[in-house]
Amino acid sequence: VVPVMLKALTYDEKRGACSVGSNVRDAACYVCWAFARAYEPAELIPFISHISSALVIAAVFDRDVNCRRAASAAFQENVGRQGTFPHGIDILTAADYFAVGNRANCYLTISVYIAGFPEYTQPMIDHLVNMKINHWDSVIRELSTKSLHNITPQAPEYMANMVLPRLLPLSVGSDLHTRHGAILACAEITHALCKLAQDNNRSVTYYFTEKSLEGLKQIHQELCSRQLYRGLGGELMRPAVCTLIEKLSLSKMPFRGDPIISGWQWLINDSLRHLTLVSSAARQHIKESAVSALAALCNEFYINERGEADPALQDELVTQYVSELQNTEEMIRCGFSRALGALPRFLLKGRLQQVLEGLKKVTIVSPEDVSFAEARRDALIAIAKVCQTVGVRGDGSQQEFVCRENVDQIYATLLSGVTDYTTDSRGDVGGWVREAAMTSLMEVTLLLVQNEAELINATICKQIMCWLAQQSAEKIDKFRAHAGSVFLTLLHFDHPPVPHIPHREELERIFPRWEKETLNWNAAAEAFPRITQLLGLPAYQYHVLLGLSVSVGGLTETTLRYSAQSLFDYMKKIQSDPRALESFCETLLKVFEDNLRNDRVSVPLLTMLDQMLANGCFDMFTEQENHPFPVKLFALCKEEIRRSKDIRKLRSSIGVFCGLIQFLGDMREKVFFQLFLLLCHPFPIVRKTTASQVYEMLLTYSDVVDPAIMDQAMTILSDTNWEAELPVVRERRNCLCDLMKVPRPQLVAK
């Protein structure tokens, strides 16, 4: 039975897109569990080493959590009843029922501990090489190779003399999955062996034969000559070989001056240039692998003894990469932006301005590349990486350092990213750009603060904090949380503190340091009560109100509820302070004026104004005739809906006009005139909404109409079919105008 059961413990058969076999493996674990209860320890002694190894392997390396847990339970039963399993208690402690629940933890941590026991080292390595690096699931293949890297120090000679020679032929074999796993395994094992040699003060090639080194070099050439980088298989081969390039470069392999280096450089460039041809699922992985490989390759093979780059190579590489930033394909811009961000300092030296100018052009939104949000995101990330690579020197050259000459230009580029609200069929794609801009602003600011804080001027610091405050008040939870986190990081940074933060003391009071980790910005109930307190700080009022307008007038119920409640609480607080209310109203009108016809802000802003008027936020002005606030607000609303065909905007504006009727003065007649115009709007839904809201308005503010005509006006509003033909509706509307002594709107001859 034992041989069959051992085979069943690793049984896995691919059927279509998934596999069958987990139930067989689960049953095999149950059989092992039964063995412990059925046989005496003496009877099982000849099979102990096989069973214990097989159970440990299943408990740590099985793909399915239920099989790992079943194997762990069977191992525990055998340890308890048989008492003959080698190092049973130690292994059980590390690989108990709960520990094996996390697959990455099993492969990367628990396996290394168990491989430390000599009885299990070789069976575990053999299992990974024979069964797991060719597994149908790519996640398992990648975890297996990382596990081999971690286990290598336990058996370096076995890895170098037995495993690597077995893997090298497989890495250029015919089966795609085996080839993918073998290349990654070669990369990881080689890197581990070289690190081990360096740690023991030996040559990096100590563990390698000439044949192994030649085999590692041949992998790329073989795949290239057989055209295996093309098609769907190429989506696995490219990142795998890029990982191999990265690991061989990090291992400091003696390949300097070898023709293989230009072959590797070709593969990196080609992978970045053909990102558009691969599936969207593989794109990000290929890009990241190529960029990591480039950074490692440059650091190892392109630097001379003096720590400088070859001028011809530097010129060719940087010029080529910068020219690709203006490619008409978005993905190519993405790839080469990130590649420039990964270049080491010696390649950027003397070329910094050229690189920053190239990346800046990618971040500019122009009509032909308005939807290239991912390219703008990657360029902003790259700018921060370049700044961190070259470092800061205030009086240095702008071709070599972040300095006085270029710091304002860098900040201007990053701040432009925070205002990107591009939307397309995928939704708010500008959000990716804003998120990257916020992260990059934080990284560059902290870099300057820690080196030369005097390069940060008060204007730039105020802009950064205000924009972050605005993003912290907006409607999308993910971006609000990111902005809030960056805002608090800059506010609470202490080594040394960020200079020129406006209202620092008040902010420290609103956001105490001990709450930095616990405040959940994703939860509207926690975020908005805090952020609305910034409305009381003059420097932040405009931007916070701009962010709040989008949230309060938005569509998401929880965001809307908590943001509106927080705003109304603030308004209630300032009712007794005329100066604070006047200042708030001025800012509100400025937000409206600056965003006139910008539907992203103006439509939710109208909804917010409707709610504020209905909640009596401006009651203080209702006693005063012709107060400038309602007069200006009326003019802006009228301008906003002029010639508009946006139903949501028109319906929101009706609510605002109805709310404005409560203010005294000449404006009432103008408001009525505007509402009566909307009663004959070409869209039936607008006419019907207007009639319904005017009816409610007359009930709410009964003093605005003479009581003698009130009933008649209400009857006209309620009994007329406002969705009827326009001539019929116009006649009923004109009756209302005559009743209320409002001039009849005249048809304009076209």
C-alpha cells in the first residue's frame, strides 16, 4: 500500500484550465492518518523515512490549503502515536494546522526551517525540482524557485553539482511550463550560491563548473535563435529571462565585455518596446521584470573602475530611452519612463536635465494623448526615483543633482499631476496619476528635508499641503486614504520637520500623532469629521471646500451622508460668527466661479448648494435685502445652466433656484422668472421636476406669494400635465406669470 499512497500524495493531473487530484491527495493524507492508528511502530519503521518526507512535502508544498492541513494533521497523528518520525515535535511546532494556511509562508519560511533537518533536505529539493517547477500554476512555479533559493545554503554542493546540471537542459527544453520554471530556478539557485560564496570570502564562481557558466549564458541565445520570445509563450519567457539577467548581474558573474551583455540589453529594450503586443494581464509583470533587470545589468556591467560610465554607451542609452518617451504607443512610454527611473547615478550624471525634460513632456496632457494616464503615472513615479538616485546639492549643477535651478521645475511637474481628473471608459483614470503624484511629492519633499530643507519654499509647501487636503476630502475612498496618509506623513515627519507647513499647530491638534496609525481614512465616518475642521483654517479653506463639493454632491450614499453631515455641523458652528460665515461664502462663490462649466465640480456643487439652502446654512442673510451672496450665486447658477442639456445639472439647479427664493429683495422676481423659464424647457422631465419643486417651495416659503392667489397658483402647478405639448404648457405657465405679476418669458426668434 505504501508505494501507492506515496504516489497519491503528489498526484496532480491537469484537465483543461484546472487540475484534478486534490481529492486524491486529501484521501492519501487520510490513509497516512489511519496508518498511525492501525499499525504498531515496529511494523512501520522500514517506511518511516518515506512517509515522513512525503507528509512534510505535502504539508508545506501542496497547492491546496485543505491538503496542506490534512497532511499536517496526519503528520501530527503519526508523531503522537508512532513517535518515530524524525524531528517530529520540532516540525509540528513550525508547521501546525494554522501555520500551513498561508501558502507563501509555507514555501518561503517553514520549508527553510524543515530543510535544516538533514533527513528532509534532499527529498524536499528533489520534489521541488521534479514536481513543482513544472507545475501548471505559474504562482506555484515562482514560489518553488524562491523556495529553492532559500534552501540552497542547506545543501550548496548538491544544488551546484546535481540540481543545476539537471535544470540547464530543461531551461531550453520544449515544454513551456518546465522551461519557465527551470529558468527561474537557475536564476534563484545561481544567486543563492554566489551570495554564499561571497559570504565565505570565496570567488563567485566557486560552486560553478565552466559548463554550468556556459549553460547559463546560452539560455538567452538558445531561446532567441528558436524564436521562443514570440507569441503567448513569450509572455512567460521574457520576464523569466529578465529575472535571470537580474540575478546573474546581482551575482557579479564574470561576464564583463562578453557579447552576451549586448544580447541581454537587446532583450530588455525589446521587451519594453513590445509591451503593446502582450496581453494586459502580463504587461505589468514584463515591464517590472525588464526594469529590474536593466537596473542590475547597468550597475554591474556598465560601470568602469573609476565609477563612471562609458560616454558613448551612456549617450546611446539615455538618448534612445528619452526619444522613446514621445512614442505614439502609451505602453512604450510607460516602459521607458520606468526604465529611466531605474538607471543608476553614473548613467544619469551630466544627463539629468535631458531626462527630467523628457519625463516632464510625458506628464503634459495634450489632446492626442489625453487618455495616456498610465504613461503619466509612470513618468511621475520615474521623476521621484531619478531625484532619489542623483541626490540633492543646493549649489550643485542641474545636470547632476536636484538643486536650486531645477527644484521648482520638478515640483511644478509633480503638482500638475495632482490636478489630473481624466476620465474615459475605464472610469477615473486620472486617479492613478494623482496617486503617483502624491507619492512622488512625498518622496521628493522628504528627500529635500533630510538633505537641504532650505530648497523647499513656503509657496510650494503650502501648495502641496492644500492639494493633499483637497484629495483627502474627495469621494473615492482609495485616493482619499492615500492622500490622508501622505498628508499625515509630511505633517508628523520629525527628522527634521518639514518647514513652512501652514497652520501646523492647529493641524497637530486636529490630527494628533498617536492617531496616525489608527485613523481609517477609507471610512467616511472617520475621515470627514476631521477634514471639515480644516475649513476653519484660511490657507486650506478653498481646497477643502472644493474636495468636499464633489463628495457632498456625489452619488455614493455613505460618502454623501458623512461628508454632508460634517459640513452642516461646521456651518452650524459658524452661524454665530458673521466674519467666518462671510469668509466661507466668499470661498464658496470663488470655487463655483473657478469651476464654471467644469461638470466634474459644478454638478455636485449645485447639489451641495441645494442641500445647504434647504438646511438653513445661510439663514443669517435672509433678513437682509439684496445681500450680495445670493445675488452672485443666482448669477453663477444662471450662467452654469445656460444652453445646458445635462439633465442632472438642470435638476440640481432647480433646487438651488427654489432655495434662493427665501432671500429678500429684487432677486425674488428674477428667481421666479428663471423657474418659469424652466417650466417650459424642451425636456419634459425638467418641466415636471420644476413644477413639483416650485409647488414644494410655495408650501415651504408661503410668505413669498400673496395668500389671495396661493390656492390658484398651487392648483395650476398640481393639475397641469407638464409633460404635455409645449404650446399647452406655455399657456398654463403664462397664467402663472400673470397671477404672480412676473413678466412672461418671450420666445426669441432664431
